[in-house]
Amino acid sequence: MSNPGNTSATSQEPKQLLHLVFGGELTDLDSVTFRDLSTLDVVGIFPDYASAAMAWKAKAQQTVDSAQTRYFIVHLHRLLQP
């Protein structure tokens, strides 16, 4: 019988796969060079792709009238793996 107060690593918590959502105005649409790094919009870090995608979509829709503004999802969990 398991101990209900036990919070060991054997619990069934979902695996954290961190994702960063950020964006800003690009110098041109053929590159990923930002016009001004000091104005980058860091939306946040999210625990999974689904929540990051929802945040990305919301920000992309808010800036639909600015053709030079782009938002991106970075898979931080891939950068953190040894």
C-alpha cells in the first residue's frame, strides 16, 4: 500500500518541457534579426508546448497589423538536455 503523503519521484506528474515565447519587430521578413533588442517582448516561459502555442497565437493575433512583428516559440527543454 502506498503512502498518500509520499511525494517521491514515482508520482505521475507530467514531464516539464519548458518553452519560451517571445517576439519583436524584425529588420526584414527574410531573416530573424530584430530591429531593437531592447524592445523584445518576452511573453513568458511555459511548461508545455500546448500552453506556449496558445500564448504565441494570442500575441501573433494582437500584432497581425504589424507585418514586421513576429513571435517565436523556443523549445528550452531541448537546450537544457545534456
